[in-house]
Amino acid sequence: MKLSILIISIVFQGTIMILPAQDTIPQKKFILSGYISSLQSATFDSIQGTWVTENIIHNRLNFKWFPSANLSGALEVRNRLSFGESIKLNPNAANDYKKDYGFMNLTTNVFHGNSYLLNTSVDRFWLAYEKNKWKITLGRQRINWSQTWVWNPNDIFNTYSFFDFDYAERPGSDALRVQYNNSEVSITELALKMNSQKQLTGAAYYKFNKWNYDFQVLGGTLNQTDYVVGTGWAGAIKSLAFRGEMSYFRPMTHFADTTGQFLASIAFDYTLGNSLTLMTEFLYNSRVAMNLESFQSYYSAPLSVKNLSFVKYNLLLQLTYPITPLLSGTLAGMYFPPIKGYYIGPSISYSASDNIEFSLYLQSFGAKVKSELGLEQKLRFNLLFLRAKLSF
């Protein structure tokens, strides 16, 4: 608690004093950046139904330290002041906010009441040593081995949700990572992570370039429960970007007589002459590990790489267009064939200046599923977000 109070104090003092602080810190020794945003949201099944509202004041501070040419470090803090009906109506809200899935428990609620809470979390806390072709990083860090944008079967260390647009930095892992640059176009990595359950995930990774494509292969163990092997690629077919990744998981217990799980994602994207960008991505999941009782439960459930979807076949199409130099729009749609389900996500963003942005997002889910009695029922879930963001 004392650590959390100290972090919060630094956050608000740093936010107020950020501009003079950046001018006085010696260049290449210390860097401070971040943002503060206000996110107003409403959750509802239908426009005519009951709306549940919430507001989140989200502040982030990124501290980077460069004491020498070979040594660097980072401390990045995420703070959220949340208040509204969604906190009041959810008795588990305080516990959900303070969950930390890393080996180090660096997340806590500074204070909370019936309809509000202030949460602080350290999601980056690492020290790195780099010399010649070697780099060794220890601490809470992001290990990104993904090639696709929406579903990432190769992301065995820190899976993230495509729908969580307000967390651009993505979660980190408490890990030891060793990187060796074999050449300008190839790299070898070894990584070892421990989670809050004291389960180890360890893997080796090799990335290289051939035929103007980046290829990668990986292998290791996931949470001491599964063996995993995977591969991925990123390149182009003429002017069409083409990328993908796939992983196979096999339980470590009963290895000989247990069926494994195979996940594969393939993505294409193309930019037209008028700057309209089209992207499509497909995910196949051979073994669905969760039953869809409601979109709310899926939306808020902790993700793992084996639990990327609730149906075997998933398809996304997304269009992005810069309407003006300051105004851009995006329309994303998903289709889940086994349950006749869909996701529609239009959004629009306006840049008022270099560091001020206003955004409006809608996320709408729908599906037809069978109840325990075998009757077909319709599921509906909608979220509306309005965000104002100041970066520094």
C-alpha cells in the first residue's frame, strides 16, 4: 500500500510538472512520457433498454532510464480512477481490478467504495543489458512474437484482447529474455516467464528472412501444462500484405493418448490509392475451451493463448480510411459461423492537435445459442465509448 501511494503521488506530480521536467533531464539519461484520458462508456442490450454507465480516468507514466550505453531500464505505471454504475452493480469489480497475473504482485486498489475505485498497476518494470549482438532483459516486459493483428497463436507469453482498445501498451510478463542477433535479418531468443500461480512458461524462438519473407519458429512449454510448437510468417504477394501464424499445444500429462489443440490465423491487408486500408483475418481453433453463456463473460474473461475464441471458425474484415488529415474512421466486422454470431465495431477519431485526440467507439455483439434445455436464444451486447486523450 505504501508503494502504491508513492506511485500515485509521483503520477500526479509528474503529470503537473511534465513539461519543465523534460527540459531539465539530461538527454539520453532519463525519459518521461505518458498520457491521461477520460473514457466514458455505456453498456446496454438494446437502445431502448437499461444503460449501465462508467467513467475511467486513465493516467499512464512511462519512465525510461539510460545510465550507460549498454544498460537501460523502465518503470511504467498504469492508473485508473473508475466510477459509475458498472462498479456499483458488480460486487467483484474491486477484486477484478486488483488481479495481477504476474509473479510479482504490482497491482493494487489504493481505495474503493460502492461505486468508485482507484487502481494502480506497474505493467513494465525491467532492466536490460546490451552489448555487441547480445541483449538480456529481466523483469516485467512485453514479449511479442506475433505476426497477425487480431488473433495471435504465437503470443504464448502475454495474450491480449483485440477489443481492449484503451490498453494500447498490452500486458507484460515477469520474465528473463535473452536475445542474440545472428545477422541483420535473423535473431534467436530464449525466454522464461513465471506467472502468479508459479507456473513456468519457457520457449526458444528463431526468426529469419528468406524470399523477402520474415519466418519464425518457436518451441517450448506453456504454464508447465502443455508442450507448444509454432511458426509464423510476414511478407507480401505483390502489393498485398500476407501474414500468419500457427501453434500446436499438447498436454504434458497423458501425452500419448490425448488430442492436442491447433490454432492458426491468416491475415491479408491492402491499401488502395485513396488511402483506404482493407484488412481481413481468419482464425481456426480446433478445440474451443469455453462455452458462450454471454458476451459479457467472454469480454471480461482473462485471456490465454489457448482461449482466443469461443467458436472454431472466426472471420474479421476491417476498413480504415483517413477522411481528412485530422479525422479517420474504422469499421470492423467479425463473423462466427457456428453460432450465427457477429461483431460490428465502427469508430472515429479526431486529432485536435499533435497530442490531443477525441474518439468514439461502438462495439456490438450478437449471436444465437442453445440454452441448457435445447432452446435457441438470442444474445445481445453493446458498448459505447467516448474518449478524450492528452499525450505528453
